[in-house]
Amino acid sequence: MSAPASDIIIECRDVHKWFGHFHALKGINLTVKRGEVVVIFGPSGSGKSTFIRALNRLEEHQRGQIVVDGIELSNDVRHIEAVRSEIGIVFQQFNLFPHLTVMQNITLAPIWVRRWPKSKAEATAMELLERMGIPEQAHKFPGQLSGGQQQRVAIARALAMQPKIMLFDEPTSALDPEMIKEVLDAMKALARSGMTMLVVSHEMGFAREVADRMIFFDVGVIVEEGSPEQIFSAPQQERTKLFLSQILSPRRMN
Amino acid sequence: MTTTAQTLPPPRTEVGLLGWLRQNLFSTWYNALLTVLAAWLIYSILPPVLTWVFTQAEWQVIVTNFRLFMRGQYPDEAVWRLWVGIYFLALVMGMSWGVWGQAARTFAALFGAAALLFALLPFSLNARLNWVGVLITLVAAMLLARNRAALKPWVILGWVILLPLSIVLTAGAAWLPFLSPVAPRLWGGLLLTLMLTIIGNTLALPLGILLALGRRSSLPAIKSFCIGYIELWRGVPLVTVLFMAQIMLPLFLPSEIRVDPVVRVIIGLTLFEAAYQAENVRGGLQAMPRGQFEAAYALGLNGVLTMLFIILPQAIRLVIPALLNSFISLFKDTTLVAIVGLFDLLLIGKTTLAQPDFLGKYREVYAFLFVVYWVFSMMFSYASQRLEKTLGVGTR
């Protein structure tokens, strides 16, 4: 199935990455279209986090090409900064700036990188906080917020730069079950609004609801990919079947 | 079925004076033992010391030489400039108290208490009136600035220019109308000690931060230079640095430029202290979690913005105890400048002992010096604790 070239926003060709002697990514080939929601899952150590971090150059790949929105990722610094402004990332550990208020966390980059006036940045920030359901937290410090609230602030902070792509690196893995729902709801709303999203997550309910495509990573390769219906009802590979059986025990269905 | 328990008052040994004694002094058997030991020590030391202080000691040596102790050979006709500096400090401190409250209030209150104390002590009438004036300025500034947030930039500006202004006032310059030059050679006593400490530390900290950042740089030239600098200056004793500054520095400069000995010493102290502060800051930088750097880069912030807004504010807050430790250390290291002939507080003390009237008054002079150094060190320590508390170090 071919798509018009302008539709493809991320293209990875034969991407390899080594950590010293350890071969973490062994030839990844992947294309992502604009507006697509891709959920990447797999066992720990499979390279899924490494892969999405390579997309905004938090990790450097040693072989292959990664092209994001027409810009190839290389060691050229200007390209890196241009790419990073277009990609937002949400981390497992939130990584909010603890010495700044929520409002300052969100407006810092738009003011200093995009050079917006303070009023515009603050208005955008309030609007995003309302979308996330936490407008009243604007002047608190991250340490005063619950985990679920902090992660939603992190999502708002990433969205404030108006990125074209949002990456999520296990966004709910550090949260209590009650807080997972509020963050997933925010992510579902974001997906429905048409954002291109790559989500590394084990939340299969989320994948089933909003993912356009699911990709199974194991030991540094893509083992299988397909729509959620395909993956859940008819997984092709043995490894996929094994992993799904472990993760989809009745307790974990949500 | 619920039973309501009767609310009883606590037993008498838990609250009030008995409770405090029990919890703080006699909580365990070894605490009780230490309390008894400490009480015995206090009993055996304090009364004789106090007796000596108030009856036997001859404080005339201090009283006669008080001017020397405070400002060395600073000319009498220029003292009004020192007072202007103190008034300006009171102004800025009072306004800080008004605008910010909290931490600024504690410092301002301490300063005001000190001013009040000095006004009551038996100094010259002129000095005492000035201290009252300082106190009035402090309170007036607070009242003026209270709740006026718009004054914040002005107050910050005031703090920024405080040190340069003090230096200009104290040193004077040939081209300024009322401020005839007073060579730093003539500064002495407490004035010199404080000037060396404050100028040295103020210059050393930014330099130390740059060195710490340079040491973590990926550019080999900068990294090697910073490592070399830090290891060199940390590897030599301060005394040799002071000697080098006095003797070697004039050799490097063209002979027309004559650098005042005090300036040479300040340069030496700054370069020396910067190496230590660099290592302090580097400790803080190393403690920063990688996630902070990653989040900043991911938002598109470049290296400079990341350091300035994200990393340095957090890192420096972490190492405030170490930074202020170095500050207090430098304060006491200034006594070494006596070896290169500068009349700091300690050397003034020793020279007063050489005066024929006061031969042998060691106890009085050294007790006085002890108290002065101790009071200032306590003030710096207390300031550091208040600063930590305000910035939420260790809690956020």
C-alpha cells in the first residue's frame, strides 16, 4: 500500500544501534504516516525505548537513516534542534523541572525557543492545561502534584511547542492504577484530534481503542506489525503469541 | 458498637518544662550522662571566664585602638564614605524586607539588632548617632517598600550595585568630585578583612561556575585547561599563592602599571577560591539526573539555555552548604594576608600588642578577635541556613 510521499512523516531505513558491544537495534525499517497512532510493545530490553529516543536524537544511531519530516537525523546540530522542536516527548519519569511552577515549565520553551511573547505562551499553556483537565494547578510546583497530574503537565509541556509528532516512552509505567486512567484519557483525546503519536506502552486497552497500528519489538528487531484487530485476534509469530498470552491474562485486561 | 475513649490531658512529664528537659536532655542514659558532663564543664569554665572578662581584664587596649581594629589607617576625613556604604546597605536591606518579607526579614532584623546594639555600646557619639540613623533608614526603607512589588527590579539593582559602589566609595578615584583616592594600602582591620572576603568570594563564584562547566565540556582544549587550572590552584597552599601574587604579579605586568598590594592579594584569593568553588559546583552538576538534561534538550533548548534555566539553578541550590562553607573558610583565610604585610584584623591585633602601653595584653586582644571572628562566622552560617530554608533545599 503506497501513500503520497508528503503523507509519510517518519521513515527509518535499516537502523542499527550499538551500546558498546551490545547490539540494541538490528536493522529497523519503519514508516509512519501523518496522523497515525502507533503503539510499540514488547518485553523489556527489546529496544523499543532506544528506538523512539533515536527519533529525536536523544540516542544516536550508528547505521541506517532516520528521516523525520524530510530532515535526516545526523550529527549536524542545526538539524537536530530543528527536529527536536517538531517532536514532543513524554518520559516515564515525567522529568518536569522541579524548581519551576507548572506554568513556567510549560511556557519556558515557547518563550525562549519559539520566541513567543509571554502573554501568548501563557494563554496557550492555560488552554492546554484545561484540555488536560488541570487548569487550577497552573501556579503550583510539580512536587505538589500527584503522579497523574505531573504526567499530564508533561504532556501539556510537550504540546506547548506545537510539535508535529508526539513520542511517549512508557508514560503510565510509573503511575498508580487510578492515575493511569486520567493520563490515558488525555492521550486518547490527543489521538482523536489527529496528532501523529508513537507510544511505547503495555496498555493494551489503550492500543485496542485508538491505535492505527501496533508493532511488536523483541531483541532489537520488529517481529510483527499490524492493526490491533490483527495483532490481538490473529498474531502470526510465535513470539508475539507468547508475549500476548503473558500480558493479556484476565487480570490485566483493561 | 463503638466506645468513645475519654480524652485525657498528657502526663506532667511529657509537656512543659519537664517534658522539654526529658526529651532534649535526659531522653536516654547516655544523653543524661552527657548533660551532666556538659553542665559540669559549663560550671567550671563559665564563671571564671566571666569574672575575668568583667573584673580583671584590662580592655583599654581594645578601646584605645578601636579605630585601628575597625579600619586600620583609613583616613578620618574619609570615614563618612564608609558610613554612606553602610546606609546604602541598610536601604537595600530594608527595601528587600518590605518587598519580599520572609528570609529578607530575618537578615534585616539581625542587621537592625546589630545597629541597635552598636548604638548602645560606648562608642563615640558620632558613631552611635550614625548607627541610630542606620536603624531608622532600615525601618523607613521597609515601610516605604512594603508590598510594592513594582520596586523589585530596583531593589535587585540596588543589591547588584552595592558591592561596586562600596568599592568606589572606599577607594575613591582621582576623577570623582568628593571621593579623593584612598589607596587600598591604607585599608586595614575589619574593613580590610570584610573587603577581601566579600570581593574575593563575589568574583570567585562566577569564575568557579565557568570552570566547573568547562571541566564537563566535550571540547578537549577547554576541558584540559579547566582541569589543569583547578588541580594547580588546589594543589598549592594559600600562603604561597599570596607570596606569588605579591612578588610575581608585578613581574608579569609592564613596569608603568603599579598594582596596589591589596588588589594583588584579591586577585590571588579569587583565583585560589575559584578552584574550590568549581569543584563544589561540579558536585552539584554531577548530582543532576540525566532526565532533566533530556527533557530540556527534547523541548529544543540549546546547551546555554538548558544550563542557565534548568541545570544551574537546581545544581547550585543543591551545593549551597558547600559554597557557603568555602565562603566562611575564605573569611578566616584572610588572616594569612598578614604574612604579606597587609594589616588585616589579626595583624592589627598583633601590632597593638607591640605597643609599649599594652605589652602582654594577649588575652584581651585575642579574646576580642575570637569574638569578632566568631560572630561574623555565626552570621554567615545563619544566613546560609536561612537561605537554604527559603530555597527549599532538601525538601523539594
